[in-house]
Amino acid sequence: MYVLGINAAYHESAACLLKDGAIVAAIEEERLSRRKHGKAANLDDGHALPLLAIQYCLDVAGVTLGEVSCVGYSLEPHDRLRNKEIVEPVVPGGWGSPAGEQLFFDLALRVPAELRRLGMTGEFKWVPHHLAHAASAFHPSPFREAAILCVDGIGEVGSTLFASGCGSKIEALDEIRYPSSLGFLWEKLSKFLGFSEYDACQVMGLAAYGDPRRFRGSFERLVSFEPEGHFALDGGALRFRVEDYEPLEALFGVPLRKKSEPILAAHEDIAAALQEMTNQTIGHMVRHLAARTGSKNLCMAGGVALNCVSNRIVFEASPFEGLFVQPAAHDAGTALGAALHVWHDVLGHAERSPMLHPYVGPRFDDSAIERALSKTGVVYQREPNIEEKVAELLAAGKIVGWFQGAMEFGPRALGNRSLLADPRALEMKRRLNDRIKHRASFRPFAPSILAEEAERWFVIEKSTATSDFMLLAYPVRPDRMAQIPSVIHVDGTSRVQTVRAETNPRYHKLISAFYARTGVPMVLNTSFNDSEPIVCTPEHAIETFRSASIDVLAIGDCLVEASRQPRGEAEARALAPSAPGLSSRASASRV
């Protein structure tokens, strides 16, 4: 029995297909379309389906949309329509306005009919957005029972869900409603600081440079704690649905920063106070959940659950002993959650399938890789032991594009679509930022470390497999700092990914080989991209390798070294990105 989950309402459009409750495939639309976030979060495109992602999932299973028993969609549009009743400043016809919300509702209601036009014959279910987040957090977890916390910008009218899970059932306990939204607080402050609403990761990195004390009082006026784990925001000052920053300028005594303007100490201090307040607010909610549920386990989801600083601080200070945050905790993960909710709560299946790894996206065999290499005219050689060879190159100071196995699900590259470098070399941060990533110099790079070695290098008070997904920032042990300067942030922490032989044997073997050569059981790992979605296909990898001045491409068992490439016409040849898994099956299977 097949169940398809879809996220398309806002951003991070994605699809996930289950077969008898287990993940067959899951992928974000952006990886195939090459458009960041899949689409813009606009009122008039909430019904735009992730067609490439859906077709990819169907092709992996070898089924048509007509063979899917049920489709879950991670939004309840009737609940979303209640936003037009909220009294606040809005743009006429925009989000929150009666006309805007009605337009979004009317277009969303087209989704079932569109899926039927594309071949769906099974059931269709609207799945409330935060319930989809909760299902994505609990059902793939290793826990029989757990408290569940979902925190993001907005679902329908809620911004935060408190829930509990037991067996295959999830019970919603309470919610916090818009405009009290941590996710929107981060979006608004990101824009105030001169970034985009999608740049929470940049603000999180910037926060480590600041002193929260300077603006602590300002945030205490913005955020107040209430009983039962609730919090409230000053909606009058934040004015989420209009581009008005005057109240924040008055509150902080700092003008709105334009993207082109320099980052000042005041901006660093605002980011630091925002991070501190986020830690405190999540801690407030988590303590309430622990007391209310009596559980020893915590599952988290929502975009705010990607905050690796808060995750570690809050978890280690909490009564919880176990933590699970799945790798696609942002909105893309609601495609997984919608499918799992249908499987367990709608269809009534009790057996759960834990998510042990994130590698559920496209994979390519040797013949597909070699065809792509031959097509582009690059010079390559097959390496019988590519892990040893790449370890040698990394130790020699080379930057390596590492393209292996199935693609990761979620925003982080976790060892299959990664750029790798030597963590011992401080200049690697500058080389990666200047030559390849073209991003702000204050942003840190992460280490991928052998799981069995992690506690010897990082201060880990509570061990959890969530560290496999690069979702926790741990302090580096003082006696190790001098050995790995390129993966230590200014606050002495690293956003760690632990790597296990049982879930990613090739990546584990590579790091082990680097360890044997250098005495350091980790490599620097950042996403394989350059101001674009993470590479997905061999063609994407070759194109980015050539355009971004990467030293080496290790793709399958093939090695491509920039220093050995011919000059001239072949070097300048343009590549046409192609989407994986889009077969020439009969038109009945196409979406």
C-alpha cells in the first residue's frame, strides 16, 4: 500500500512516498527544479504542486499516481481561513487580509481536483500543518512514547504545538497561536538585520559574535512568558504582516540595516539577544512539556527546531533523557509527516519504521555517473579505493566535492552531497568562503566526526543520535581546539555531525582513513553548492565543480582533479541540469 505526502502550501515544497509505512523516497522540489525553496511563499501559489518531486517518488517505486491509496497534504485550508478574522496591520489583499486569505483558501481548494486530473484515484486528506510536523517528529523516532514540540512561523493559525505520542498515536495537548510566533520573530529580525526571511542560519552564526546584555531589556519587552509553557510577543512592535520596522528601530535605537551596509556591533548584539531569548523561550516550553507528559523523551519539529544552538542548550538543561529531531525538521518534513499521519492515524496501522538515516533521495549507479562525466569531456580516473585517495588529497589541503550514494533529505549536506576539507587548516574557512561558497565570513563550517570519537573531541553531556543530522552545536574540548581551527565557531562550539559505519559506511571509511593519516577523526563538511540548491545529479555536481573552482570531484568511484583538466573549448562547455528519475513511462504515470 502506497501513501504520498505533499508539502506545498508555503515554501520548501516536497514530496514523500511510503510503501507499507516505510519511506521509499523523499525529496524537496528545489533539488530538481534548481529554484531555492521550491517556490515563493506567495498568496497566489499555495496550490502549486511539487510536480518533479512527486514524479521522482513515483518513479522510484515504479507506480503511478493512480496506484497510491491516499494522499496527505500538510495544510488544513479551512482553519487557515480564520486568519482573516485577526485584527492587525496588513497590506490590502495580502497575508492576513480578508481578500488575501480568501484568495489563498480558494486556490488551495483546487489541489484535490488537480491531483485527480493528474491521475489520483485514491483518497485525499488535508492534514493540519502542525500535526504533520508532529507526525514527522514522533513516528520516525526511536521512542515508544515521547513529548512533542513543534515550533515554526505559522501553520494555520497556530505557531506552536504541544503534543504527546504513544505507540502509533499522537495527541495534541495545546497550542500557541499567531501572532506569538518564534519563527516569525526570527524572520522579522533577520530582515531587520539586513538579511532575508530565509537567513535564520546567518543570524544564528552572527549571534556568537555579540553580547546579549546590550539588548536583553529590549527583548524582554518583546517577549513575555506565561503559564502552561506559553509565551506572548508584542505584535504591535513586530507588525509581522507589513514591512514596517519603525517600532523596532525605536525599541533598539538602531536603524534598519540595508543588505549593502556593514554589520556593526549593534547588529551582532541584537542577534545575540535574539538567540538568548530563543533559548529561554524554548526552555520554558520544554520544561512545561516535561512536567505535563512525564516523558523522558522529546521530539521536536518545525523550522525553529533547526536551531542547533538552542537544541543542545535546552536539551541538556531539561529533564529529558532522549531527543529526536529528524533531518528535515523544516516545512519540507511535513511531506513526510502528512504521509505518516495518514498511514497511522487515518489508516490505523500500528507498526512504525524508525528513520535511522536521511539518505532517501536520488542515487545514481556507476554507468549514469560515467555517462555524465563522458558527456562533459572531463578527464577522470576510476579509483579502486577512493576513500583512501580522497583522505590523502584532503590531508594535502585539497577541497573535495564528495558525491556519493543517495541524496540527503533536509537542508543539511550529511556526507553524500558535501564539500570536504581539512579541519586542521585555519585558512580553509577563507578559501571556501572566497573561492566557492561566496557567503559571509562570519558563518561557521561544521565537522563530520566518527561517532565513536565524538566525546573525545566535544563536550557532550547527553548523547543522542540527533547529532547524526548536524542539529546540535557542542563545545569543543579546550585541549582539542588548536587541532581543528577551521570547524570551531567564535564561541568555541561546532555544529557537529556524527557519522556511523552502519548508516553511511563509505563516509565513515573516508573519515577513518583521514584519521589514520592525521590523528584527527573528522573532516570539514559543508553543502555541495554555490548560491544554489545542493547539487542533486551527477550533472549538477560536475557543473558546480567546474564553475566553483573546486580542486577535486569524487563522484562514485571516479576521481576528477581540476589540475588535470584540458584547457579550451571543453572546459567552457555548458551543462544542462537534468532532473533525476523522470522516466519516459506512459503518460498515465506522469504528473
